Amino acid sequence: MATSPEAYVDTSAFIAFTDGSDTHHALFARLFAAPPRLVTTSLVVAEGHGWFLRRFDRTRALGFLAMVEMLAPLVILAVTAKEIAAATRLMRRFSDQDLTLADAVGLHLMSVRKTRSCWSTDRHLRLTGIPLVIDQT
Amino acid sequence: MIRTQVSLREEEYAAAKEEAARLGISLAELLRRSLRRVLPAAGRPPWMRYAGMVESGDPRSSQRIDEIVYGNKS
């Protein structure tokens, strides 16, 4: 089965990249310096923006959105009722886990798109067997 | 080095002087460092200026996003 050379970017990858205090900052700074085609979802962008709003302030939250705008290799996938329905099925399958909708939509899209590279530090993104980039480097 | 002039509001000037004193550097050096953080280095993609744009002080920051965004369970 053909796999996609693209990488899925989870909220945690954006935070590890932008937060110099994070243990995985150096890894994600290196990855984002020369990225392949990247995909994420509008839910991930909303989570990232929310993190900056809650943890810091509006200025930095806008800075985060400016970074997303600037990140040319990144495609933001729309999340429609179809993706939410598929994510809900996944959340029922993994009902023993505190999966967020953003996590579940990400897992669904990686499966549909045959994405084998997951930029994340969140163990929930391992649930369907796709390794995280932090485990591979 | 090129000499230039910048206009700052009084409170910006005072805050910048205070920060420079805290770091033990001149106001000019503080401004040079600030510019280096904002401007992309030659050959680097423009989004790399956001690498390390914040310092939360938490080494597990990226693994605690749900606590911040969705809050802790009560």
C-alpha cells in the first residue's frame, strides 16, 4: 500500500517548535527548518491559538496565527461533519482514552491519507499504530 | 555598524532601559538582540523566526496542552 510523504502536524508539534522551554524544541526546530509537505486541521490551529491565548496573551496568539500563515508547506484541512462522524467512531473505539476531537480527527485523516509521519509529542496520536516522529529520531 | 535613530514612547524607553539593566547590556545591544529575534536569518525560511518565540519554563509544555486549552478535571 502506497504511503504519503507528507507529515501530519499536531498541536503539540507547533507548541514544541514555538516554546523554547520544551524538551522537544530542538527536534521540532530542526524539522520545521526543512519540512516536507505538511498537513494539519483547522481544529489543531484553533487549539494552538487557544493555548497561546490561555498560556500567554493575544499578541502571542496572533503571532502563532502569523506563523501558520507564513508556513508555506502547510495545508490546513477542513473539518466537516464527515470528519467529525469518523472521529466520533474512533473516540468510541478508544473510549478508555481522553481523546480530544482534534486528536481523533487527526488520527482519522492520517489513516485516510495514508500518512506515516506524525509530528507530535502526544501519546494519543500513537493509538492507531502510526509512530510519532519523537520516537523515530 | 550603522548609526540610526528610533523614536520610542516614554514607557517603552523606560521598560527597555530596565530590561537592558537587568540583563547587564546596553540599550543598543538590547535593541540589536530584539531585531535578531524578529528578522529571519539569511537562508532560513521566514517562519523560523517563530522558533522559540516563547519560553514557558515548562519542559513538558507540549504534552500539557489539553490542561491549558480544556482545563483540568475538577
